[in-house]
Amino acid sequence: MSEPSYRRDSRGARIGVLRVRVYNDRLDGSTAFMIDTSAAPNLIKRGKLKHDVSVNDYDQLRLTGITDGQVETLGSITTNIAGRKVKLHIISDDFPISWDGILRTDFLYDAGKIDFTRWIVDWDDTSFPFG
């Protein structure tokens, strides 16, 4: 069993990071997301979208605090994860993260819990393994 990974926040404090795998009709295969307490917005790498997925190219954001400068998203999609609508902003495949995407913790607020005894994230009636 793998341990949760860690990253440093802007003050240098260590924060736990959970990784979950998601399968979805708009995503290309198993997609590994990091659930990040300080992330905003939800992000997905372009290469993890199926080729026929329509992207809203007009919904772009400038992200700061991840690299030395600003990074512009490529657009967004809205998809369902475990029966809930989730907006994902698209980033380039060379975006400097080890995962396919990032989910904000509000993904868990209303219906989620983290079960460290079973190493899963429960979200409504769906369980995602993490680690």
C-alpha cells in the first residue's frame, strides 16, 4: 500500500496530497487526479481527454503560483464524475505536475470522505482508491 504523497504550500509547510483514479466517458482511460487542498480550479491535461470531446476554448484562465510565471489554460469542459457535474480546466500535457489532473477539495465537501483504513475516497455511492 502506498502512503499519501506530500507537497509544500507557498509558506513551505508540508501538505498531504491524495491521488485518485477516475474512469469517465470523456476521459481517455484511467485518469489519476491529485486532490489538493489549495487548488483552484480543477485541472486536466489535454492528452487525457478523448479526441472527440468538445472544449470551450473561450473559458480560459491565467494560473499563478504553480510556476515562476503565469500559465494560461486551454479552455474547459464540464463532465460527470460519480454522478456530479465537475468543471475541468484544460492544461497542456507538459504542465509541471506528476498527475493527469488536479481536483479541488470542494470535490469532497458535500458528499465525500477519506477512509485511510481502506485507502479509498468515498464520494456518494462511488469509491476511488488512492495512494
